[in-house]
Amino acid sequence: MHEQHQHHDTQQPNHGHHHEDHRSHSHEHHHEHMIADFKKRFYISLVLAVPIILLSDMIQSFFNYNLSFTGDSWIELILASLIFFYGGWPFLTGAIDELKQKSPGMMTLIGFAITVAYVYSAATVLGLEGHDLFWELATLIAIMLLGHWVEMKSVSKASDSMESLVELMPQEATKIDQAGNTEVVHVSELQKGDHVRIKPGEKIPADGIVIDGKSSIDESMLTGESIPVEKQVKDEAIGGSINTSGSLTIEVSKTSEEGYLSQVVQLVKEAQESKSKTQVFSDRAAKLLFYVAVSAGIITFVVWIALGYGLEEAMTRMVTVLVISCPHALGLAIPLVVARSTYLSAQNGLFIRNRAGFEDARKIDTVVFDKTGTLTKGEFAVTDIVPNGSISEDELLQKAASIEAQSEHPIAAGIMASAKKQKIDLKQPETFDSITGAGIKAKLEDTWYLAVSPGYMDKNNIAYDTAALDRLSDAGKTVIFVLEEEQCIGMIALADQVKDSSKEAVRRLHELGIEAQMLTGDNQTVANGVAKEIGIDHVIAEVLPDQKADQIKQLQANNKRTAMTGDGINDSPALATADLGVAVGAGTDVAMETADIVLVNSNPVDVVSIIELSRLTYRKMIQNLWWAAGYNIIAIPLAAGILAPWGIVMDPAVGAVLMSLSTIIVAFNARLLKKKKS
């Protein structure tokens, strides 16, 4: 009757092997090392740049002071050499790598520009006529180092927020040896095949298979599934989830490095490093800009020589072209926006696994939601109280809640919550017992009361209102009968609660001109009821898990750009098929593997946030690309001296200032990217 989420009974594939984990940890260490390296190079280059800037003729002229002495140009050369070889090293080696791969791009252009500026400036100290470009070179390298450091740090910060998931894991475990003795060990010491005992209330220390005991496990912080999952022998338990009731013994199937939580962290890290379509486009633009800049520089040099100017003037023009076309702005146009949007996403519980999918989210026109656990809470709440005879509704609820008070079952929790909400005082049962597979019984004031299923009623031929049961069952509700000494005194119906945020999500999708649909395995009546309450446009119900993907394909065949939102293994094929797959909650690992984006907060409104943030991010990327490209389109001809016949010639230093200004504008524009307030 209710849509079943079977993800807890399914073996999770073992994606990790020891060598892969080792590689991921070494990669993580390498990333951290690179951030520290860029930071160190930036600060050292910045300190060395200060005296170079102070000794610069242009800066002295601009601020009207005089700081010249014998050998000052040699000091500038020594300091500039340190900056060039130490601060510029990542760009020089990057340029060599790009040229080896026969794919010149951003690093080649930066490397080429700083090399020409350095060689030309050194030559002026050694006797070549002309003005050195030491301060331009120093600021050029410092700004590029800062840009790379900020970008890498932002991406790393976005990943770090996922690391907090690992804190869900307990530090210790109760290990059982072959003789049956127990000892407390650190979780890192657990190996595959070890047996571990977990008492009620304890966290499960590692992924494993239940080999003894029976209990309910709260996996909500991991899977988004709010109803505790019943576990018995041969079922799988996820490390980090909480054992709520009975005692369990599990056999460890995955070490902490291979476990579910480690996979989640690794998935996010891989996502942060995936290149977006726009990033690939900007890399191509950098490649094109490299050829344009080098060609423009050579043509400029040849033309100025041909026009009869000296070597100094022709060389100055060429260097100005190369310096001004150095792609600070283009190099940072996309990465800074990507870093900013990644950080904002992580801050709001949106973890992007596939950046291309995230960018394409701006084109979505149809969002398809799974029902249970996505639009609904997955928690039972009392919807109908049907007394039989003279008993009142409050009395019937009091009897039911008093009987169910000792039970851990989700239905019991729903009845208890309703009694608490209505401030009904419960009676303490004298004795209490469960009826296997049928319900529960308790003695209240010397009278036996039962809370049982319709199956128990039919099996024991107890009379009840069949019409009322049919009406409630047809609405997809779960019905519990309350008996007093084998006599029916009424029935209580419960149903899954709709999330408050579901209505807001659908309303906001409609404001964006996006259609909202529901795709569920639940019966048509239940689905229609939920859809009507939320405002869903179209309902496809009673769909088997393997048919969900077919429904998505059907929408795509009708030229719909579709996002699928779900939380379980049964949604995975549809998540993979959709233009954008969104896993709600931390999801099962299979759902996460196939989703483009994971919503950690299980909030349907976050689907709207994805689309809005995707649109804003794309807009910012385009703005930055236009600014970066537009700047070069105007600046390169000016640097080449196109206005020289009218007496307007750009100084290399002015070119460097303009280039730096362009970078600042692009960086500032990226920082302006903010998530819309709800």
C-alpha cells in the first residue's frame, strides 16, 4: 500500500579498494600541499615586490617622490629574479607541461608573458635602451599566485564541509573475539570479518552484516529516511547510523576507509575537481588568446621596425601587447565563479557531484519528485479517529497511546505524537506484551486492551465497520484497531505527513515557470491526495522502480528538460536517466552514485535553490567572460599602438595597471554572486 524503500536490504557495492583509498588520500594531501605552496609563494613574492614597486620610476613619478641611488636597478633585477624564478615557477612549469602536450593555454600565456617581461627588463639593466617592467612583472606574478590560491582554497573549503559527516562515526567499538570475550578497540583497528556488538543507543562503528539480534536502526542522518529501519540477521548496517532498540552483533564488511561515509566524502571531492563546460570553454579561449597575443606581439614588433622606429620602441610595444594580454581576467573569470558557487552550494547543503549537470540545471523546465521521503516526511501521523459506540475520540486516542507507549514502532510513534500534541494524559500499563506480526496488548486498570492490524481482526473473526476500513484504506492510510477485551471500540488511521517545505517548493517552481510532477509507486488515490495538497501539476502513480526511468524518457521524448528528485535505490535508474538527477538526503550510495547533486537537508525547496543558483552562476560566468574577452579586444590594439598616429601610445606600466584592474573587476564580480533569499 505504501511505497517501499528497500535500500536498507540491498548490498551496497564496494567501490573502494585499498589502493584507490590510498590514492585518494595522497591526492587530498597533494591538494592541501598545493594550497600551502601557492600561499607561501604569494606572500614571499608580495614582500619582494614592495621594494621593487617603491624603486619603480613610474610609481615615483606618480606619487611625486625620489628614491634613486647607485645600483638601484641591480637591486630591482636581483629581487625581480627571485620573484620570477620562485613566484613564477608554477606558471613556468605549467607552460612547459602544456607545450609538451601540444595544448598551449592559460599557463603558457602567463609563462610567456612573464618570461618576455623579465628577459626584456633584465636586458635594459644590462645596457639595452628602454624602460624596465620590473614592477609590472612583480605585481603580475603576485596577482596570479593570489588568484590560484584563493580559487584552490575556496574549492577546498566547499569540500571540507562534507568532512563533518565523518564525525558521525564513533571512535570506539566493542569487538568480540572467537572465544566470545569482548574488548573495546579503536574503530581504525577493525578489520573485515571482525565481530562487533552494538548496544541500544550506540552508533554502528563500521559497515557490516547483522549476524545476531534484531533491532530498529535510525539511518536518517545518512539516508534521509526518517522511519527507523528494522534490521535482522543477514541485513546490512551502515556505519554511523544509530541502533535504537535491541542489541546487535555485526560482522564488519568494510573498513572505515571503504565505508559509506568515506565514499560520500570522496564523491564530493571528485566533484569539486570536475571541470565545468564553461571552464572548458575558457580554457579554449585561453588557447586562442595565446596564439592571438603571440601573433599580435610579433606583428607589432615587425610593423614598428618596418615603420622605421628603433629596436627599443618596437620591443617596448611588443612587451606591452604580451603583458596586457596576460589573461589574469580570463584565467580567473570562470574559476572564481566556480569556487564561489561551490562554496555557496556547500554552505546551503547542496553538494555538486557533476558540475556540467549543475550548469545545465538553468535549462530545467520540469521537476519530477518521488513521493515518500522526498515530498513527505516518511513519518506517520494520525489523520482519522473513528470511535465505535459511546467512547469519545480523545478517550480512544488515550487508550491507543497508552497501549503503544512501550513500543518502538513508527506507527506507535505517530499515535504517541498525536496524543502529545493534543495534551492527552496517558495511563501507565500494568503489563505489556507484543502480539507477533499483529500488534500489541497492555493491561490498563485490570482490563486488557489491544492495538492490532486488520489481519488480526479477520483472523479472529472480530466484527468491525468494514465500510469505514475500505474508505480509509482506499485513501492509502494505515489502520489500527483498538480492542477492549476482544471487542472493537474504534479504529485509528495514520498516513505519511507532507513536508511543510513541499508546498513552498512547488509554489516557487511555478513562479520560475517550471512544471512540478510526482512519480511514485504508491497507489493513485494516495498520490492524488498528496499532489492536491501540495499543488503538483501531474501525477504518475503505481509505477514499479524499473518503470520510473521509462517515464523520464517519455518526458524527454516530449522535449522536456527534466530533473528527477528521489532518495532511494528504486529512484536510481530515473536519477541517472534525467537531465539532472537530485538525491534527497545523503541518500543511499547507489542513489548518490547516479545523482548529479545531493541535497543534504532533504528539503524540496533546495531543488529550487539549485535551479536559481545555476542561473545566477551562469550569468556571472558570462559577465566575466565578456569582461575578460572585451578587455583584450580593446586593450591589445591599444597596446600595439593603433592610435600612435594621433599621439596616443600606451606605456607598458599603464598596460599592467589596466590588466590588474580588469582582474580586480572580475574577482569582485564573482564575489557578488549570492544565493537569493527565500
